[in-house]
Amino acid sequence: MQTFDALLREAEAAHGHLCAGQILGVRLAMLGCQRLGIDDPKGVVNPIDRKRLVTFIEIDRCATDAIGVVTGCRLGKRAIKFRDWGKMAATFVDLAAPLSLQGDTPVYKAIRIAALESSKQRARELYPQIENKNQQQMLAYREMPDTDLFSEEWVAVPIHPREMPGYKSARITCELCGEGINYDREIRRDGKTLCEACATPDARYYQPLTPEDFAAISKAGAGSSPPPACEHC
Ligand SMILES: [Zn+2]
Ligand SMILES: [Zn+2]
């Protein structure tokens, strides 16, 4: 395993700045790998370790980037599974040996690690003289023992073969919009094969703008608000 400082430098570069979330994320992911006995998750020295890990992350916040850096898991490799629960927690799944089978779905051993609510209070107690919360937490989270930062639980995680990295699926075309659908995400409805957006248009995360909508928005001059800042800064 790379050192904490080396991983933190990588996390800083990937995230764009150093913040308490990076320190928490690096430590959380290092602990996860350590518990599973995965010494080289990115497979720098031992390529076998590289494909041993799938990570479920329950928040899209600063620490999320750091967890990706330490584990080498990437959304684009299907090795990160995002569950939007708004919780500072992640589950590290060891693909080395399934525990059992649930139907056609292998169940794997995993460790779920969550940041303790009390860690912020502990940081205040350790560095009461530092007013800036990010600075206070950055110092404290470096040195606090794992037991003051995290709770841990061994869990079993079923992962269907179609959700695994490297799964090859047939490419299906939606009969309504003509767009391609991967990974068996097509839906059969009224005798048609449809994509998610066409099957349940009301549940789309977007709604098409009409030319009238677009003209009205352009006139109002919308679309120039600045991106949101990091929560720690
Ligand atoms: Zn940040
Ligand atoms: Zn469609």
C-alpha cells in the first residue's frame, strides 16, 4: 500500500484541493483495503489485487474522490457503485471469493465503514484554538485513531454478474428513440423494447425544452451562475 501522504497528494491533485474530506476519504479507503487484506488495490505491484475490489459509496462529496484515488475504483470501470444516501460511508467488496449464491447472484464479503458523527466534535476538542473548521478537522483527522473516526461492520453484498466490471452485454436499440442501451437496462412494455427514458417519461431526470421555453430562458439571460464551492472551503 502507498503511504498515507502519497495517497493524500494524489487525492489533492484529483480533487483540485486539499480539504478535510480528502483526509477522511483517504483514511476510510485505506482502512477498507486493510480490513480486506488488499495491499495493492491499484495493482501497481500485484495485478491480481487490482480486480478484487468493488466499492459502494453512499455520498457524492469531497471524500468520494479520495476513495476513488485510494482504491483505484472508477465509475467508468463499473467498480464504483453510487448509492445516493447522503451518508459519509462506503462499502468495500472483496470479489476474491464469493461466500454463497443467491439464485444466480454471487454474494461477497465486504466491510462497510461510516464516518462517526462524533468525529467533528472530537476535532473541536483537540484543536479548540483553531477557528477554521476545515483546518481544525484537517489536523485532527490526520492523527485521530480509526476508532474515533469510523464505525465498521462486516456485511454481505450480492452483486449480479451483469453489474460486475467487465460484463459484456448485448447492445439493444430503443424502439422509440433509437438510442442504444447497454447492460441489460432495456424495459419491455406493451410488446416494445424501450429505454428507461421512453418507458417512464415522467420519471426522467430531464424534460425536453420546447423552442418557446428555450427562447424565454435565453432572453432572461440564465445559465451563468458560478459552480458550487466545496463544502469544506
Ligand atoms: Zn474538498
Ligand atoms: Zn428510448
